[in-house]
Amino acid sequence: MAGYWISECFPMAITSLIPVVLFPLFGILSTADTCSCYMNDTIMVFIGGLILAVATEHSNLHLRIALGVMKTVGCTHGKLLGGLCAVTTFISMWVSNTAATAMMVPIIFAVLTELEQAGLCRVFENKLDPENPGKEPEQYPTKVTKAYLMAAAYCATFGGTGTIVGTGTNLTFKGIYENTFPNSEGINFTQWMIASMPQMIVNTILTWLYLRIVFMGYLRPGSKDAQLATIGEEGEAITNRVIQERYKELGGITFHEASVATLFLFCIFLWIFRKPGFVQGWSEAITDIAVRDSTPVILVSILMFFIPKNLNFLRSFDKDPTNRPNVSSEGLITWDVIQKKMPWSLMFLLGGGFAISRGSIASCLAKRMGEALVPLKSLPPVLILFFVSLFVGTITEFTSNVGIANITLPVVAQMCVAMEMHPMYLMVPATIMCSYSFRLPVGTPPNAIITVVGHIPTKWLMMGGCGPSLYAIVVQGLFFITWGTFIYDINEFPAWAKEIHSSDANSKCN
């Protein structure tokens, strides 16, 4: 399956269904057990989160947030780039990194095109092929354009690590962890957010500084890059006018936008206070039965269909018959919109990964591979963490982030059990590193988007991505071994992992 995912000789969703056929035939898992991997709490969180994301885009709330922030921060290239980084990171915490990048690219080109028409910057450069003078010149982005496009892609990647629903990789980890260690407390939305946001914020700030230094001549005031990135008062006025016009086109805040925003905040509130730890959560007050993160997000998704997107129904009993609506109002989201924009294939990809995880445990494959890495136990845990992070961060450049998570996380989990180390100590950094693909278009959709729309050659993307690839692993590692271990309280090998270890010792794996 890893070979098929990497080569994409089959559609990734179809490859993900292979366990449904082979696991029962090979006597690894029953059909019922295998199929249960394709619909569980994690996948329901994924579905609900995507419905929220689609509703946000459907109501144009994302544009209002993006343009509102950019209008506020100012209109120099440095300020605009900072605003772009902040907005993209925030949006990507709640929607996929692909959607966040796709939302920001049109705004970037609208601003840069207006500046180009005023003669204050260039979006693309035309280069002739000396060997074929008659050939149409190729377009290449200027350094300013590359800075904006790379900021959108990189910050969308960093933003996705801030919440458990920010990217499919995080949800893959949640599913694999809870399936592998059913007696653990599971992955808590609030805990993940508190633990991951500091590294996300620092990485976003470093990305802003890195792109300004490399492409905009920051700290090099006399350089050519700095001169090209200076737009002056006239350029600031033009940029401000473009953003103001785009914002005015949105009109006033509609009932549709306000309702989606309210439900969005309501869902976040329910996630955070489901079982926060520092106070009694609402789920604990209601019932003794375990309530997971899928319950609140599916509740909000249902309400999206129940609440109308406008208030025309209030005129149903108007004295003047002509003012009464002739048709019923649509909900905040419709099924037709969801069908068109929902990446259904990713749902199968998540399920296939969970099936691999369960099958690798049942067949003892993950345990064997984990035990093969036990010699690393003689190394300091911090060094092992950085070794695993570097390994995962390197291979994730070559294929789907979720695919790499599906392949590596079950092995890392069993490796931790064999080494008597808390599973989260290696699994959380490995999960985050699965998202950190910056150097190749195939690594993650945001890279592919900016490569295509920005005409960025792969070698330029590889050179530009070296910076975030280096500082991301350092920042992520340092924050996790300090702040992360404190939040997750993972300094000891837990009893529920010891039970797995001892039960495996008496199982068929021996």
C-alpha cells in the first residue's frame, strides 16, 4: 500500500480500500473489524470539521477575516506579509491547509497586480530561452511574489499543527493512538491546542522573518532586493485602496456570516470545555459515558442545516402578500455544496491508515519493527526524538503527509512500548513532522498550488524550503521537550502501555 500511495498507480482512495479485501483473506482481521476502521470518532471529527470549513468558505467569512486583518496591519510589503502569515496560520488551524492556501492566493495576486499596474512592482518576469529565440518567453515569479506565495503555503502548513482538526495528519495520529492504546485517556482537543500553539506561533514568526530576509532584503537596506521590496507612500496608498475596495465589495456582515461565525465559536467552546482538566467539563456534568470530539462538531454541522442563511422566513405572515417569501430559505450550508467541495477520498485514506495500524498490531508486524529499533534505547530520549523527527521530516517530502503518518506512526507506537517510553513522547513530534513538507510539490497540496499558479520551478521551491525545514525541526523539538512534556505529563511509562507490553509478551507475537 505504501508503494501504491507513493507511486499513485491507483487513486489513493482505492488503494486505501485494499485492507477490506486482504486482511480477512489473510486471517489478520475480520471484515467487521476492518470496516470499523473506516468510520469512527476520528473520521466523524474530520467530516464535521470539513463541513465547518466548507460553510465558512460558502458564507465568504474567510475573505472578511483575511481582508479585515490585512486592512488593519498596514500596506508596506513587510506588514502585508506579516498579516498574510497571521491570517493564513489562523485560518489553517480550522480548515485544511489546502483550502487556506487556495483562499489566500487570489488576494495575493489582486494586491500585487494593482501595484504592478501602478509601476511599483512586478509580479512575473519573462525569460527567453537562448537556444530557442522564437519560443514564447517563460514566466517566472519575482522575489516579492515568491515571498508572498511561500508565506501562504508555509504558514498554512504551520497553522494546521495548532489544533487536532487542523490537518488530516493530526486526526490520523488521534485514530492510531486511540486504537493502539484503548485504555489511555485519548487525545484531548484542549490539551493538543495548548501544547502545540506556542511552536506554531514561533514558526510563523520565523517564517515571516525568513522570507523578508531572503526575498525582501530585510537587514540589507542597500541591496537590490530591498529596493524592489520598497513601494513607498504611493504604493502603500494603492495597496490600501485595493484591499479597501475588496472589503467593501463584501458589503455589511450578513446573517449568513454571523451565524456561521457564531456556530464556529460555539463548536470551539464545546471542544475546549468538553473535558478541559482544570474544571469539570460539560460532558462530565451531563453523563458518565465517554463523549468524544465528534459529538460537538456533528451537533454544529446539523445546526448548519437547521438554521436558515437569511431571515426571509420572518416575513411569512406579512400583511402584504407580495412581501411573503415564495420559497423556503436554504440552510447555512447545503448538501450540494458539501458534495462538490468535500474531499471524500481523504476519508478513505484516513480509514485505510487506521486499518493498517490495527492490522500491523494484530499481525505483530509493528511490534517486530518496534523491537528492531530497541538498540536506540541506549541513546538519550531527546536524541531519539530528534532522530525520529528528522527521519519523518525527510521522507514526508516525497509523498502524502497522511500516507506517511499511516505508515510510520504504528511503528513509532510499538517502538515506544518496546523501549518502555511514553508513546506520546515520540508519536506527537513524529505527527507534527509529517506535516512539515516544504521542499517538493508532491509533499503537500499547498506546495503544489503555489508551484502551479506561481510558475515556481522545483529547484527554487527546494532552495526556499530548506530554511523552514531546518528551523521547524529545532523549534518543534525544543518546545515539545519543555512545554509539550509538561502539558501532556509524559515523563513516565504509563500503566496502560505496560499492559499492552505484557499482553503482547504472552500473545502469538512470541
